[in-house]
Amino acid sequence: MNGHTVHPVTTDSEPSLTNSYLLLMASSKGLTLKDFNWINSKCRSIAKMERHGIHETHLRNELYVLGVYAFRHFHNADMPTDILHPSLNPQEVSASGAAVV
């Protein structure tokens, strides 16, 4: 060739069995394509933070928020005002932050 190196093009958008299954489950259970794309993006950014040596506590917090987001959006609920109380059932919270049963 003319001295230029040709690199194969790969994308994250190539279909796979897992992505197809998740999209099928998402569409039948409440997640939208926008939710699915945000979850994918968040997973990639968390992995990137981990490669760069993020502190374990911060990594756990990021994974927690990802889980809360996926859980709440799966059930067509917005993010809770208090991330530490992600339940779908509204609960009274005492002054100490504990849920009142």
C-alpha cells in the first residue's frame, strides 16, 4: 500500500446475543433504549475509572448508583430524592435517616 497502516474498524454497537436479549427484556419490562444506552455508557465509564485506579469506595458508590438507576427505571420510577432509600414504596424517614416501618 502507500505506507499507511489500515486498522480494522470495530464498534460497541455490533449486535450480540447478550445485547439482543437485554433489549428484548428491556422493551418488555419497562427499560427504554435510552435507559439501556445510559447503562452501557455508565458501565464503560466505571470500567475506565477502575483502570485508572479509582478508590474502591468510589467504585462501589458508582456501581450502587448504576444499580439504583437500573432498578428504578425498570419499574418506570424516577430516581429517588434520597439515593440511600431506593425502594419503590414511599416510606417515612426519621430524622436519623432510618426508614420508619
